[in-house]
Amino acid sequence: MTDRQAIQDLAPQLLWQRFYEISQIPRPSKKEERITAHFEQLFERLGIPYTRDKVGNLVARVPATKGYAKAPVVVLQGHSDMVCEKNRGTEHDFDRDPICLVRDGDWIGAAGTTLGADNGIGVAAALALLSDPAAVHGPLEILITVDEETGLTGANQISSKLLKGKYLLNLDSEEEGVFYIGCAGGIDTTGTFRVKHIPAPPAGYSAYTLRVSGLKGGHSGGDIHIGRANAIKLLARTWKALEVLSPFASALQGGSKRNAIPREAEMNLALPAAALEKAKAIAARCAEAFRNEFHTTDGGVKVSLEPAAMPARVYAKPFAKKVLHTLLALPHGVIQRSADIEDLVETSTNLATVVSDDQSIAIGTNQRSSVDSAKRYIAGSVAAAFQLAGAKVVQSDGYPGWQPDMQSALLQVCRQVATALTGKEPAIKAIHAGLECGILGGKYPGLDMISFGPTITGAHSPDERVHIPAVKTFYDLLKAVLKALAEHGK
């Protein structure tokens, strides 16, 4: 069962219909023009006034249900872009092709690509309210930001005068039964080497592509604690093991997104033709060791060595060693766990990407922490490793975290509503991933915020899927919270 049939007869049908419409429109980060136009057309058709700011953020101002005009304004917030990842061999152009929805039991996924439930489901829930006759609410502001996934650009550049809301419901979380009240801040650190080439090795050498694949990847915030393998790290370890055969290296590539744990990485190696069997044996031993190390979290790792075209030039040996040692030295994973909130990763770093061309090799990393000083420390530590290797270091401005407030009035309302609706007390957590709440809270001091959503697994990877029953629970909870806030402030 694929595509539109996948959502047939699912409840709430209004939400699933909105999600299907969103999934049919390409929306990579920084290319949200078409999905933004779709939202504008929907607002115009429904007679909902809206504002589009200079960077592309949309704010629709939804009138209150009759009798609730004096209730406090509530902001419903999500983002329009999605992470674009696909499995090797999947034919899909994220700039042109719709996402193909696939239903598998109680789950909706996609055919070999990311699904875009992050954050399409949250946006679809907000839009479903516009046509839901059973929805009761005070005045709403539906805020749909752009470019959340690659830089939080929309939230960072939003005007501090655009919103009037007292409460903000961020609909960008991925765990049913949980209210999030805090998140990590982050910063990107990139080290760039200027490539030093020499001519290709003499006759007697053959070229091969060394590739690490088969990994699960995942979100560099939400999944960093699981201990999944990093394809770039495993490639570097295999490259190191092959050094005994004196290979020449070139065309180093790995990962694809700053906020995704890399699933694949590859490079070109020129080896003495007579050493091929030894090289394959070394690669096989590495693969076996990696599968043993990650048998619980990432047991599908593959290491392959396949024939390739001989390049005209390769990396000079001293330069190649410098890059290799940098990849081995760079930290990756959890650096510190919170001493205050159980099971919360406080600080981490992700070795995310390697991009090379004839001129340079750029190694991209991302650091996160809910403690600003710790974020600056780990970013400085990564920068120092690059500097010791002679790389040029560039760091982003970063984004702030969101400090938890257990005394939040919004939190108290949400807890009461959730307990009454589901019969059990919701979990209250902070998240290691970055949410736009930290930035929006800085733009609008005093804005009372909370984040919640349905269960989504495998975000930022082609394994992404959303739990169908959790979507209904999420939507019912959203409506119940809005009704309670309207009644409370009537």
C-alpha cells in the first residue's frame, strides 16, 4: 500500500489529508518557496489573514471560536522544511519529486527516503484545526518557520514584533506522552584543509573505492546517546588499518547533513595490484570488528572495496596522514550527561560530514549542550584539534538553549489536560536536540512555551516513520489543551 492509499481511513482524517498534501510538495531546507505558496493558498481559500516576513516565515492569525475572543493568544509553531536523505539506489529528486507514503501496520513511512513527519505532522495538525468544527480555541497564531533543519534561519531572523501570543505550543517533538520544557543550544565547527596533490602512482597500482555503508544514522541530537556507528569514523579506522599496504588516497567523502549521524562514507585508494587480496582481508576484518562493536545498535555495517577509475592526482602522503589523524582524533558522541535531569545528554559533538574537491577537504561538525559554557568548551576543543592539524576553522554563530521552567503556568495546564485525557501522568523532559523554542524565547521574553508531538522514529534518515495511533492521541491532546487555555482565559 503506497502513496494516498496509505492514509485512507486514518483518523483524524483532516490531519492526515493535510500531511499528504504537504508530502506531495518538495520542501528541502532553503527551498521552501513551493510549500510556502501552498500554505498561503490554503489560508486565502479559508479566509485566514496571514503575514509572510522577509525570510519566508508565515504567521496566520486565526480568529477565536465564538465566545472565546478574550482568551489569551496561543502560538502554534512548526517548520516547513524537511531533511532530505535517501537510501543508496533509491531514485528520488528532492527538488522535484513528492514523498511516496508507505503504510506498514501501525506506521507510516516513505519509500526509501526520509518521510518529513519531522515536522510535517506538527504543521498538518495546526492546519487541520482550521477546518475542524469540533476544535475550540481562543485566538491563534500559526507560525510556520523556514530552514529549521540547516541553521534555524527562520527563527533566528524572525522579528521580535511579529507575534502577540502569550503561550507557544511547539509541535516539533517526537515522543508520545512527553512534554518537553527545555532543549540544547548548538554551534557548527568546520575545519577546511587545502589539498596537496601529487601525480597518480606509477604502473602497478590499481584504484579502488573503499566504502562504509549499511548504518542507521539518525538525528545528531535525539539519537546521539544510542551509540550508533559513525561512517566517517569507521572509514578512517579502515583507512588506518590499510596503511600497512602504503595506499595513495583521494576523493574523501562522508555524511550529508550537519545534524545527522553519517550513515555512509567513501574514498578512493590506489593500492599495489598485488596487495588487493590483503586489502580485502583487512577490510573484512574491520567490518567484522565493527559489527561486533555495534552489534546491538548498528549491526548492519558493511565495508567494501570495489574497483574504480584511477584518478589523475592523489593526496600527497604527508597531507593524507594529517587528514587521517584529524578524523581519528576528532571526538564524536556523548561528552557529558546531565547530573540534574535523568537520562538527559547535556553535551555532545557530531562528526557529521566530509566534503572534498580538487581544492579542499572540509570536515563539518556540530556541538550541542544545554549548558552554554559547556557548548563553548566542546566547540573550542574541536576547533583546537583542527588548528593543531593546520586546518582553517570557521564556527557558526550558534543558537541558544531553552532553560526548563518547572513552574510554568502552561506546563501545569498541559499536565492536567494530558492526565485527564489519557489516564496517566505525562513525562516531563528536556531534549538534547535543538528546538526553535530557545531562539523564540529570546526574541519574546516571557513567552510561556512547551513542546510535544506523536511518536516519530528514525528522524533524519530513510528509516523515519510515524506511529499512527500516536498521531490521533497527539491531535486530541492539542485540541484539549487549546480548549482548556481558552476556558481558563475566557
